[in-house]
Amino acid sequence: MTQLEFPRRGGKRKGAGRKPGRRRSTPHRKRSRFRKDQPSHVTLRIARDLPNLRVPATYEILKAIFRLVRERPGFRLIHYSVQRNHIHLIVEASDHAALRRGLAALEIRLALALNRWWKRSGPVFGDRYHNHVIRAPREARHVLAYVLGTARKHAQQAGRTLPHRWLDPYSSARAFPGWSVPTSPPREDLPVVEPHAWLLTTAWRRRGPLPIDGIPSDHPEVALPA
């Protein structure tokens, strides 16, 4: 019997494979479960080659969207920090479904508004959101320090010295009541709400207030819970 040969599919082709220097995407692992008294540190990263988010006009757009979603059923935006190509959020959610719905609403509104502002179309967020569940007081303290002080850390890495008592204007740092020295209130209603979770109201204070000029050392995920 004559054996028929069919054209082979697949195989190596021009342009296939991982591109050099491309950032590894967030693994598609099953999301961690959590209790409603356990907040989350969420990171949203925009796609490559998009404009800088730390621009006054762009920041106004982000704040407007934050105000729309800062308090939804089962979802609360407690703090945020806008960096050049990513956004840090500290949020509370009643369960995983509420977290997913709240972040989906946020990402959709942000993508529509930013594409309209940048006069473009296409994906805005280049990856899945990254979620780190906060489970212990020391961890909560570390996350607060990291999110609210990450711009100071980036400045240090770039060899720049920031003024004493400087607070990142592209964050909710001025709405944070736990600094080591008194601060002037924000000039506007920042798009955040008061925390309900014990870890963000009381537990993190066990080691005292956060130093206003402190520079966070490592990413919160490497902090050992106490």
C-alpha cells in the first residue's frame, strides 16, 4: 500500500520564538484564595512602548477612573502609586470574585480612557494583573512602605536625592495617616477610601509609624510574615 504524505504543520519558522530581552509574563497559576480581612497588593503593567503614565494630564485621567471604581460592592481601593509603566494598588475585596470584577472594571475603563487620550487603539495592559495577598501585620507594613515609597526607591536607584519629607505626587501618600511626622493634607479629594481590614487599620502599626523618608528595601513578596 502506498503511504500518503501530508504537508507538515508547525516547525520552526521565521520570527518564531521568544524575542530577545522580552519581559517574562505573569505565570497563569491559579489565583491565591484569601479571606475578606486579607487585603491585596495588585500590580497592573501597561504594554511595551506606551507613553509614560507619570505625566500630569495622564495622571488626571487615572484619578478620574480611580474615583469611579474606588468603592464598588465588595471592592475598595485603599492606596495606589502610579509609576512610569505600571500601577501599584492596595485593595480590599470580599472574595476572589469581587476582586476580579473590581479589577476588570478598572482595567476596562483605564484602557478606554488612555487609548482615547493617546489617540490609539489596541491593548493597554500587556499582562495579567499580579496579585499578592497580605496575610500578616509585618507584611502589611512592608506593602504600605513599598507602594507609597517606591518612587523614592526608584530615585535612589537612579542616583537622585529627593527632598526631606517629599511625598510622591503620583500616589495616595498624602492620604496616608501613618507617617512618622505630620504632613499637610492633600489639596484635593484623592480617589481612595478608608481601609476596613484590621491589617491596614491597626496591625501594621505594631512597629510604629512609617518613616517619611524611608526607602523600601525589597519587593513586599520577599518580606517574612510575623
